[in-house]
Amino acid sequence: MDTGIDYDHEDLSDNVVWGYDEIDDEPAKADWNDDNGHGTHCAGIVAALENDWGVVGVAPHVDLYGIKVLDSSGHGTNDDVADGIKRAAKGPNGTEGDADDADVISFSLGGTSDDPLMGKSIGQAILEYFLAGGLTMVVQTVVNLIISYIMKAFMNYILPFILWLLSKVTGSSILAAFAVAG
């Protein structure tokens, strides 16, 4: 789940089997094609083919579902992400609990919300996916949340303190004029 997947990409075309555009609620292939590049990049890390072009992904023989939840500038809504999780969990035929359901849902997203569940709709979709057996995505999401909180703590508290401490020890002002300290 990302900005879609370039279904004509030399390294991915054999693996892309289905997709959906959650932004415009469209199943047409042209609608979920990647118009940003980030989704294709992430898909390549996982599933780039073993051929004479580019790199080989960590799982070059998997089927890819291109669920577009972010627009051409990489922006999206919590509801589109939640709908994407639900759509992937049901697979191309729209029925949860059969062979075409996504085994792993991967997404590389960021946001500005302080909501620890990244929005109620996403939290609910993750819970539903977990209860249906989708442990892989839930583990990845929890790890990403932990990393996010560690980085937030570092950037908001630890780094400013280190810079403040260095300025006191060296006697020079290494903080920018617009920096907040205290």
C-alpha cells in the first residue's frame, strides 16, 4: 500500500497481479498506476525480478497487489489507508478468508498526527486484519510506531539538550537564533 505500483516496470510487471485505487475508489489499472515512484520503489525492494536489469528483490517470486492510498505527491487520508488494509485483506475477489487474500501488507507511511493508532479508522482496520490472521503487518506497524516515538523523543528532547549542553561546555552558541531551549 503506497502510491501504487508501476505495473509496466521491467522489474515488477510479471509479479503485479492486481491493484486498486482507494483514493478514487477505482479498480481500473490506469487509476492505481504509480504516479509518484515511491510505491514502485518499495515494491522493488520486495519483489524485483531476477533478470538482467536492476536489482533482485528479497522475494522475487511473490504476487504483488498495488493498493494506491497516496496521491502523486505522497499524501493520503487515514480513511483511504484503512480502506486499503481492508481491501488487501479481502484480495481481488473481495471475499475475506480465501486464497487470494494478502498474506503480508506492507506500507511506508508517515504523518503529522500524534494519535498513537494513526487515526481510529486505521487502528480498527489493523485490529480487524490481525484478528483475521494478518500478524505480519501488525508486527511491522508496532515496530514502526516504536521507532517513530523514539525518533520523536530524540528530536524533541534529547538533541536539543545535547546542543544546549555543548553550548554551555564550549562557551559558544551553537543554537540557531530561532531555536527553542530552556
